[in-house]
Amino acid sequence: MKSKSASSKSKAAKGRKDLNRQHSAIIVDGPERAASRAMLHAVGFERKDFKKSQVGVASTWGMVTPCNMHINDLADHVTKGIDGSGGKAVLFNTITISDGISMGTEGMKYSLVSREVIADSIETVAGCEGFDGIVAIGGCDKNMPGCLMGLARLNRPSVFVYGGTILPGCFQKKDVDIVSVFEAVGKHANQQMTDRQLANLEACAIPGAGSCGGMYTANTMASAIEALGMSLPNSSAQAAVSSDKRSDCQRAGEAVMRLLKWGIRPRDIMTRKAFENALTVITALGGSTNAVLHMLAMAHSAGVKLSIDDFTRIGRRVPVLADLKPSGKYVMAELVRIGGLTPLMKMLLDKGLLHGDCLTVTGQTVTENLTKVKPYPKGQDVIRGFDNPIKKDGHLVVLYGNLAETGAVAKISGKEGLRFEGVAKVFDSEEKALKAILKGSIKKGDVIVIRYEGPKGGPGMREMLSPTSAIMGKGLGKDVALITDGRFSGGSHGFVVGHVTPEAAEGGLIGLLKNGDRIVIDAEKRSVNAKLTKSEISKRRRQWKAPKARYTKGVLAKYAKLVTSAHLGAVTDA
């Protein structure tokens, strides 16, 4: 049943000429468009299809990563939902890359860049072909914000579908995932794991299709998009290889046809209050630091004002309730087992922490979607109650200070402590830092500084999962800290600070640090500072020279020229 919100949108849509075919009519109607129709006949259109709403199905399928290897099948189910509801589905592909495969290599510089390429490609194909609506399907980390950015730019009736989470692997009778393998590298270097054990672990850690299983970036962003209202209820908490996920895809195809009928567009849903809902859910789940970059970028595309300080504001009143990896015990499959995301959203709504009047892709409000949701079963401990939180306030802490004049982002679970003071060990690349960690050059009390890894300096802002995992594998998680103008995987944990801005390549203080400088990170004061006098900083700044661009041609060169600072979301269309 359509809600009052959807009814009002439907009324507003009345009087618009042929709303359902607002864009496709320009492409295929009239004798002068005969050539266009001829081309479409060749790809399977029949004469009757030219009078239907055309809905693009943006698939991120590819065999380059398990996160996306099944999405071609999911796209077929979306197509059935569209065609069965009176529309004409048109399938097209955009790209995906694998963070897990490229992590710690030069190739990882393309990861964040791929978010922009995905957004650009969806906008390009839909804008060219005249689609009236869009369903986008994402699997890996950057797919999801990239898809949402494209949908927001186009502002045509749209639904997002998450490819679903992977099931855990099993090693020595314990659940394992990709982060288990990264941390095993540190154990292997510390002679706590043999070559054979490492090989056996890598062979079974990834059992099939789906996104990395903890509350890493993929599951964080899927949950945030559901909270935002752009995917169907509980679609973020489904296994990739499940009948529930296939059903979700067909229902998404049906849903976009209703949105066309009612005239509901992404920017009707992606409002300021909806983004606050998403930030609330990210906080309650203990989500990835990458969410900061991605939510800022999505808000930019939707024309919504959002800043890194909004994470601080939301975090002051929202506790961390989910005991999920990497800081906790459980994987996403356990959250699926106990009921998914909607019971948590109902808890937050009942506590007054969500805006219940926000519109969603169901045509109903958040409150209406959650009315009949049952609570989590008694005895589960994946999601804590408000009287027993994992952390009484948010884990995503925005820090300021002379090392981060425009902000930095830390993920503070509380387990690693709230304050760290130590001596800088400075590295101008991730590779150099990792080598030092693995060979034992990092000692208790060190603050590892990895710089020239920012959006411009990298370029591409690589994730420091290899160094942070090596630290944990070496047993130094509570004894050393790491700061970087790069970013972290959702799988990173420990006393780590990323997104340091201004970055080194733009003359930020992180680029002026020397070995032996004392650095203080204080999560309670929300500060990160180098113990240097103003005169010493000024002296070093006068001596500093901007490095030459690492790339002068191609995608990375273009990205470095266009990209904004991390504290603005690292977007390329500002």
C-alpha cells in the first residue's frame, strides 16, 4: 500500500507529460527516430517495447573479484522484475576493481579512482541512452558510493541493490575472512605461522561469492544506503548466494517501476535528514572510516551539505551497538541470521535517533517500513542493547591539530586506548613502511607516519590494510600508532589515524615530519599534534619542496589534477 508520502508525490507528478517516458521518448518516438529504433531492434526490442518506460540496469559484474562474480545473475532477476511490471529493462555494465587483490601494491591507487569512474560511467550511459529509471547493483567497496553518486547526479527514479555478503571461511575450526589472511602475514613474519599454514589459510578464507564478511567498507556502505532509503528494507543484510538476495533483486525491479509511476526521484529521498539517518546507522554498526569519504561524496552529488564534523555530532549521541569485525567478534552473516538491519533501525527509531519521516524507495517512510519489524531474538549478542553498548559514543573520531588543520579521521573502539604519545618513524610510501614492520624495525612507542599517499600525492589515497594488519599480526596493536594522509580498509583496526589533511603533497605538516619528532594523538580531546614549535614548523615549511607528480598521463594524472581534499570527500566534480 502506498503511503501518504508517496501519494503526495504521485499527485505532484500528475500534469507532467508522459512522466514514465520523460527521457526515452526523446530517443525513440517519431519518424525521425527510426534509426534509433532500428538499433534497438537489434538488441532485442520489439515494437511494443518502444512505448514502455526504459530502465537501465547498471551491473558491476566482473570475474576480477569474488565480490562481483555473481552480479550478472542478480541483474537477470532485476530485469525480470522490471519487465514483469510493464517496463523495458536495458542491461549495461560498469567496472569493478578489487581492493583485496591490489592491496599494498601500486595498483591500489586505482581503487578510490574507480568510485569516480563508476559514477561517471552510469551518468554517461544513462544520459546518452535516455533511460527513464535506473537500478544499480554493486558488490565491492567503491561500487556502492559510485553507483549512488551516479544515481544522484541523474536524479531519475532509481533503486540500489547490494550484491550481498560472503559467507565466512573455516580454518582450524574457526571462522576466517580476508582480514584473517592479511593479519596472518604479520604472524608469518613473526614466525608464529608456517608456510604451510599460511597456504592452507589462503586456500579456504574466501569460500565463494560476496563482499568481505565483517563490518568492513562494503557492508558498511550497503547498510548506510539502506538507512538512506535508497535500497529495499533489509537488503543490506543478505548473503550473496541466497534466495533472499535473488528475490530482493526482482523486488527492486518492481520497485523502480512504482517510483516512475509516483514520480519519486533520488533527491526526494537523499535529503539532509536521510544522510543523518545513514550516519546514525554507520555509528551504531561500528562502520568503516571509508564511510566518511563516501558519504561526503554522495551528499555532494545529491546537493546536500554534509561535513566531517557531522560524524562527530552524530557520534556524541549514538553508541556503538554491533559486536562485528574487525574490532568485534562476529561477521555479517551472523547479523543476517538474527534478523538483519531492520531490527537495529527499529531500536534506533524507538530511541528517537532516526528521522522516521524520511521517504524511501518503497514509497513509504522509514517509520512505515519499520512498523511490523520484530526485535532480535533473545540471547543473541551480535547487537547489544542501549544499556550495554560496545562503546557509549561514536567510534569515528574527527581530530584536529597542527597535523590536521582541516581534519583527520580515526576509528577508536576504545580497546586500543584513548591517548597515544610516541616517536615518529617516517615513511614516504606504504611499501617502505610495510617492509620496516615485517623486518622488525618498528618498536613499542613508535608512531608510524605514512605520507604522500593522499588523494593528490598518491595519487589515489591507498588503503593501509597491509601495514595495519602486519602490526596486529606482530602483536603490536596496542603498542604502536599509525598516522597517514592515505586511508584505511574497513578491516583495519588498532590506534590508527587516516585522512590527514592537508595532505603531504599539498604542504601539510605531515610532509614536514622527521624521524624522532614526538606525536600526540588524543581521542578525548579530538586532537593530533606534533610537538614542534611554530618557528621550527615555519623553518621546515620554507625548506620543503613540492614533489614532482608521480603520474603525468592517464587516469591517475587526471585524478590528481581534479580531486579535492579528503575532508571534502575526494570528489572530482567540485
